[in-house]
Amino acid sequence: MKALRLTLGGILFVSGVVFTLIPGSILLVLGGLVLLSYDWPRARTLLTFTQNKMRISARKIDKFFLARKYR
């Protein structure tokens, strides 16, 4: 089970990086990091970092659209 989880997590992470470079979704990166974080402690820190950066960017986008709405 551990080997399957690591393999699937690695595939999702790598494909997520590729699809992020080519306009696509970063959700595959998050899915890969979630699967990898069960067995690999470094992935847990990367997952936390990624989640924090996504939260900050979502707030900036919300702030931009709110300011645009009230013009």
C-alpha cells in the first residue's frame, strides 16, 4: 500500500508541475503532496508552504476583484 501511495503521489506531483508550467491546474500538485505527506516528512512541509501561498494569492485576487467591483 505504501509503494502504491508513493508512486501515485509522485506521478500526481510531477504531472501537476508539468500542468502548472503549461496552463493547467495546480490541484494535481496538491493531491500529490497530500499522498506523499503520509510517508515523507519533507512533503508535509512543502504541502503547508503551498497551502499558505495559495491562501495568500486567493486573498490578493479577492481583494483585486472587490476593488474593481466598487469602481
